[in-house]
Amino acid sequence: MSLDGVAKSYGGVKALTNGALDLYPGQVTALLGENGAGKSTLVKIITGIVRADAGRFMLDGKPVAIESAEHARSLGISAIFQEPVVFDALTVAENIFITGRPQKRGLVDWRVMLRRSREILAELDPGIEPDMVLGRLSVAQRHLVQIARALSNEARIVIMDEPTASLSHREAEELFAITRRLRDEGRAILFISHKFEEVFALCDRYAVFRDGAGVGQGSLDGVTSERLITLMVGRPVDQVFPKQAVAIGREVLRIEALGRGQEYENVSFDVRQGEILGVYGLIGAGRSEVMHALFGTAPAETGRIVLDGETVSIRSAGEAIRRGIGFVPEDRQRQGAHLRLAIGDNITLPALGCTTRAGFLSGRRERERAGPLADQLGVKMSGLDQRVDELSGGNQQKVVIAKWLATSPRVLILDEPTKGIDVGAKAQVHRLMGELAAQGVAIIMVSSELPEVLGMADRIMVMRRGLVQAIVARAEATPERIVKLATDA
């Protein structure tokens, strides 16, 4: 398969601008890029989940237009995702043949389906029986069921999207062995991973995406991890994210040896007045989990939190708010805002004490508090009574930020503050961060966008697999160093 000039936009946000990718039979191609580079959109287009706005598609040297997911499957394209797309209440055989079940006289031919499932599973894991209920299988076995599904469709192109993220080292090695077998059978494999050790151990070719465009592809022979990192992050950041000079004050928050199960351990850092502490890491690094611990929504099991020199116990969001901590979560629609409530109701929700009198909500007080904040952030709305679900993604994010500004926080946690919003909205959020820092607010900014971290942070804490790898001063931070710390490169 060959793709060139592939483009896709969602409203005013360009997810892909010039996607290019070549896949060859009998070879594993690594698809690399930062979060937001356009990899997931490209996969959705190849598998027929979404339609491209533009681009050239060639299969076996002939033009093709992928109309739907079913059409993609008929062309021999199958995908295995990080989170297995399976149905726990169904059997293994039913999951393998969730589409295209063998039939006899218009009815499902269960005997043939069980026989073919058993034959396919014998190549992957003889310990999995076709009549097992899928909900009883391990994560690794669920991935194998997805591979079995691809084999049942006689897939010629198999896409693996972060398949080892939830697997142990042993399980990942078993998956690699199966992937090599598929490659040796002549299938074209597209392997998406942030782990360079996996890429060099498994892949024959590479393709790198940056800012929605393909910026390089070819054989991995002689290519170094430094070269791949340069392709992934090679863009100027000082012009896009100008940094406002702010005097850093006293320590506001200190974290000592925080830990929770297998999510993260021995996490220690501090943040000061007027400082923006950037937190960078790949999927599964434990960044968001630590932030939820600081806000009390998923408290840590070990370690301590020191706020203004006092050791505190934060076991709930209410306790965090009372202590002056605000939290803009990554998932604004499910965790950050009440979409069916009005803008004014959302903004004042964490600060009801300021908008009520004798236990009753005061509409006047709500407008007096929410109006200036909505204006400050430039929320485009018909009025404070407009529902949040009627706003664009960027304006929804502004409402979520405004609601925490209403609490006058001393510490503001921003988890992926500009995820999924357009360039103009991003610039407004970045300007606001600089203004808050100048007012003495201590800011913790979690971001998967390396330019954002390099452009806005005074220091950068890099996490990998639940551990803090390093805290790097702004003057010493380079794209190559940060990505190397985050990826084992």
C-alpha cells in the first residue's frame, strides 16, 4: 500500500495535512511521531473508520478509495489496538468471527466457526479454546484474539497500535515472535510504538509523522535513534511558545516519595510561586495518575504532600479545593465540565460558597463571578446561560480553566491543557498561563506536546514507566534530551 498527500480536518483543526506512507509485504514498518502527530488519524483512515478529505491511495499499484471499515476488511486490512476491541460476554470464537461469520442456509455455521477458530488459535496459543468466554482471558490473550481475527479475515496488512503498552516483558516477546511469523508469511505490518528498543528489535522500515505530515521514511539500516528523534521533534519552539519572564518565588508545593500500586513510585518534586513545572512522558508513564493523587481523586498510598511547609492529607477533591489546588483534567468532557449545564453554572461550580446566600444560589452573584472570567478567557458564547455542549472544543476548555480560576488557586494543575484545540485557542491558553505565573500561581503543566513543554516550562520533569527519570532546567532542556529520557532511546 502507498499513501501520499493524505489530509483530514475536523472543523478548523487539521489532524493530517500531508500524510505519506509506504507498506511492503514481508516487512514491519514502524510508525513514529509525538502524540498529536497524526498517527491515529492515519490509522483510522487506512482502516476505513473515517474518510480522508484528500490524498492518493494505491493498493498493489492500483488506485483505491477505502469507503468503510467493512470495505477495508474486504481489502485485507486489519488493526490491533492498544486497548483490545473485543466483547467480554462473547466466546473467543464469536470475537474472532465478529464479522463475516461462516453461514449455512442463512444461519451461523457454529461447527465450521469453532473448527476454523481452533485451527487459527493453534498457531498462536493452543491454551486458548474457542468456546472460552473472552472476559476470563488476560490482556495478552485478548491481543492474540485480535490477531486471530486478522488471520480469519486473511489480512494482508496488519496494523498494531501500541500493542505492548499493557503487556509484561515476556508477553511482549511472545507478541513479537508472532509478529515476525506474520511478516515471514508475507504480510505487511505497520507497528506503532514510542519505545525505540521495540522499533529496532522488530522493524525493518520507519515512517515518521510530525504536525500531521510525513517527514521521512525508509529502511532502518544505519538509522540511529538520534536521527529518528530529530525527525520527530525538529521544529522551532521559541517562536510558537514565547516565554514570559517571571520571578520565581518561594516553594509552594513539595511532593516526597509518592507511590500508588504499579502506577507510579518514589515520585518527588517541588513547584514554586510563579513557576511552570512541565511534566513530560509517554502513554503509561504515570503523569496523570500523580496529578489525580495531588487533587485527591485517586490518593497515593505512600509518600507525603507538603503545602506551604505543612504536611497535608488530600483524600478528596473538596479537600484539594479548600487548600487552594485547582485541576484541569485531560478529559474535559467527562471529568472537566458538566456539558449539559450552562456556562455560568460550570464556572462557579467549585466556588459555590461565593455565589450562594443562606443556602440558595444567587443568579446575580453567579453572573458577577462568571462573567469577567468568561470575558478574560475570550469564551465565544451567546451568553452565560448557553450550555457547554454547544461550544467548540477550544471554548469548552476555556470554560474548564475559568471554573478553576474562580477558586483563586495557589496551585493550578493543567493536564494536557491544549489537547484538541486550535492554534488560536492554544495561544490564548499559553498567554493565560504566563499571566497566572506572573501573579504568583504555581503551575504544573502535563503535556504530550514537546514544543509546548519546552516553550512554556521553567523546569521539565520527565517520567517513564511510573518513575521520575530527571528534572531538567529550562536552559539545559533540548528536544533530543527530553525524548531520550522518556523513551529509553
